[in-house]
Amino acid sequence: MPSQRFAPPSEVPGLAARRIAADIVDGVLHKHRTLDDQLDGSGAHPGLKTLADRDRALMRRLVATVLRRLGTLGHVLSRLLDKGIPSEAPRAQSALLIGAAQILWMDVPDHAAVDLSVRLVQSDRRAARYAGLVNAVLRRCAREGEALVDEVATQSLDLPPWLLARWSAQYGEATARNMALALGHEPSLDLTVKSDAAQWASRLHGEVLPTGSVRTVLHGAVTMLPGFTEGQWWVQDAAAALPARLFGDIKGKSIADLCAAPGGKTAQLAQAGAHVTAIDRSPARVARLRENLTRLSLQAETVVADAVEWAGPAEGFDGILIDAPCTSTGTIRRHPDVAWLRQESDVAALTALQQRLLKKSVSLLKPGGTLVYCTCSLEPEEGEQAIAALLATESGLRRVPIEASEVSGLSEIITTEGDLRTLPSHLPNADPKLGGLDGFYAARLVKS
């Protein structure tokens, strides 16, 4: 946890939010800590407790914009700096990144972005001597930065080269570029509602997507939005809401949700009338899942266990949903740190775990039961290839192709094999903030 000297009450407005944003950016880029770890739970930045809701929202936008545009920011700053970003003073680096992000993509006056970045470095012993440099570079950025961004607008610099190469090979260069472009925009808030989506879209100043999710661009604390306390909806990307629907009518059926936390899919299954057993290995995540179910007035049995080792009931289940641990490359639009924390070598280690979960699920499934496997990954090893490997070794399983009618007629998200594959560039909208989906893969199998 970065050391924190809490500011006096007279501190310049907005500086605390930028100081914490700088700490968190540094945590991702230099200490390989996830955003989730730094923003929530026992490892959260201690300064978050002192921020008002408005400053907390600003801090999150600052961090997300820097990470979402990191490659382009690197290009711009490298053109404006003779000797590169000072490596021995991380605060100077983060101040430059945060200042340039505000100037180029955020609705912050240039003079405020420059002034507060200078104050950031002045307050850090190691970085203070770079205050003049930060001031000069950011003033040049305000004059010249937009043209420097335009220079590389078609180069997809905001993805690590290994990831761009993989997506180009799998989906084609044009689609990969469109995916990268979609990831550059701040995403909307997607909600799964219990009922009357049109009414909730109206109340939340959003729209109903073809899939039935409600999408809104409202910002601020989710807990303060209408309907949250009453448990009328939960936050869930529109793509993430699709796999649980692939079981069809599950009223009265027994469904196991493996790797269930934080519980969006568990809530869907319970809302549909299933008898749900939700399993997750993390006690803290299961506690959060239970809190969510309580708020939503939904019932499910919860189990803290490693799904691979869990015995399960002797009679088995009518259905099993696996939202398997994966590289999460499909969630970069909402979790931009993933792009910079993951390595290509992570894919192989996770595919081995996915195969163990799949084989375990087959043993827990009743004859005639349905298995829905999904990952929030855009990597074929964690999706199409994982299912191909399972079907090659399990003769008692068969794929049941997904029909376009089951996903609101969106035929573009159905593969030739009949599986689900959503991309960040799907569901485009004239307003980029209202377009896009998380990258998801799902397949439906039935046991003989």
C-alpha cells in the first residue's frame, strides 16, 4: 500500500482525487496490483475513505482514462519529452499521464490539469525537482497533443502488441481494430432488471437493449440510483447476462453455478425459478454474493469450496453453469488494467484449470442435463478450443447450437458452430458510450 500523507482541510479542490489516482495508476503499472484490489476490500487505498462521492467518481475516471489510453499517452509524451519519462520518480510519470489524459480526453480545463499535476509532483520528495518539466510538457500537450493523437489514431496503440496480434489472427485485422477502438471509450452502465425494463430505462434515463438489459450513462454511486435499495435490478454487462438464459425454462430445476461470485448469473437463475446452488472458493466473495441476494430478495444455497474438489450431491444437477476463471480479456472496456496486467503466458495456465472444471461439471450433471460453459475472454483457447477439447474426450456430451432467436435475433453473435461469441465492437451506437459489449464466449452442451 502506498504511503499516504493525508491532506489538510485547506487543500486545493481536486488534488486529493488526483493524488489517489496517481497512487492507483502506479499500483497497476509498477506493482502489478489490480484495480479491484486497490478500490475495494481490505487492500483498498486508505485515502478513498476521505473522498466525497464526486471526487471518488473523478478519481475512477482519471485512472480508467489513463489505462484505457496508455499506449497513445506514451506516444504523445515521448514526442514531448527529450529524454523520456523519468523512471526514478514514479510520481512524475503518473502526474504526466494524469495531466495529459485530462487535457486530451476529459472535460477539465487545461490550466487546471496542468496546475494540479504540478502540485502532485511538488508534494513528492523524489519528484519535486521535475515540477518545471511537468509544467512545460503539459503546456505543450495542451497546444500540440491533439495532433499527436491523430498521428496514431489508426495504430491501436492502446492494446499490448501481443494481444493485438492474437486478436488480428483470430478475428481479422479490421475487426481487431474495431475492437480496439471500442475499448477506447468509457462504457455505459448495464443493468439486469427483474421486470418492466422499459419503466426502469425511463427512470434511469437509459434505453432497453435488444437483449433486454437496460443501458444508462448515469454516473455516480450505483447505490444511490432508483431501485437499488429496493432490489429491482443488479449491475451486469449485457453480454454477461446472456449465458444464464441458454438453459431455457428452468423453473423448479436444480442448477449449480460454479465460480458464482459476485452473483449476477446466480441472481438470474434464481429469478427464473431454479433451485440454485452457488459455489465459489473465496469466502469474501461468497459473503458479497449473499449480500447481493439479500438485497434482491432472491434465494440460493451458497457453498464456499473449490469447485474442482467439491463432491456435490449424489443425485447431480439438472443444469450446471460454469463462468470459468480466465484471462478476462473480454472485460477490458470495464477493467482497463487487465490489458496491462495479463501476459500471453497466462492463457495456458488458465486453460488447464478450465478443462478441470469442465470435466468436474460433467460428473455433477444428471443424464439429460444441460451444461453452459462461458468465459469473459476473447482468447480461443479459453472458449472454442476448450469446448472442442472437451467434446473430443467426452463422448457422452453433445453440443446444442444456440439459435439467434434465443439472443434477440443477434445472429452476428452466434458462431458457425452454434456457440455465443460477443465482441467489444458488437452492438454499435452513434454515441460510442451507448455501444459495445464485453467479450464473452458461451457454449451449451447436453449429457446423454
